[in-house]
Amino acid sequence: MNLFLVGDGPLALELVALVEEAGHTVTACLVDRAANDPFAPFFRTLEELGKIDLALEVAVAEPNLRVSVVLNLDERFGPDLTILTNALNGSVTGIAGHCNHPTRVVGYAALPPLADSTVIELLPALQSGEAAKEEARAFWRSLGREP
């Protein structure tokens, strides 16, 4: 599976390691909050990305920036990309409501350290489709986590 991950903090770093350990390919865009334009690398990377199977938004704290990340993924990749968004600090239904393809957005909750946990909580948006929810379940199971 070819994944794109955008995020910050320990959870993002742990997920990159877990994804690689599971044998998946991951392109990670780790946000530097200290930079003048912390999301500039995300937009550059987004333009350069080829085919990806799944996208993960990981703990991007500011709600407006999280919405922007998910919207840009939705616009760039369309109806075929499932987008997993961290549900710990915002409404997945609200984020999905901004998208052209809201059925592809699924929320999750995980707390670091992931090494100590085998459970991931899936928090689908009201709009999340069955195919996206099943893809989310399969992804987490591939990492040895039970949704």
C-alpha cells in the first residue's frame, strides 16, 4: 500500500514507523510549527505526489489547517482516495462536510505511544461510506491494530 501522511508530533512519527514496519510505502510530510509557513512543504509535496492508496492526517491541531489539508487531499485525488483524519481535536463530520467526496473521509483516534496499544478507535463521519470505512479497518489491521 502506498500512503501519504501529513502531520506533526509524536503520533505522526510513530505512525510513519508503524507503516514502514508493516511493509507499506509512506511519503511523510512532517509539519514544522516553528517555520514561518509550516504547511508550505505539504503543498509542494502534494503537487509532486503520484498515485497513493490512502492518506492520513495526523494531529494537525488548528481546525482550519486540518480542514485545508483534508480539502486539498480531496481535491487533488478525488473520489478514489480514502482520507483518515485524526478525530481527537475536531469534528470529522464537519471536515467531511467541506469535501467534494465526503464519503471517503473517516476519522480515527489514537494516542501515543502506539507501541503500547493495539486498539484504534474508528470515528466515521456521518457521510463516511462503507467502502471507506472498510478500507480504514483493513489499513489499521495491517498495522496490527484492531479498530
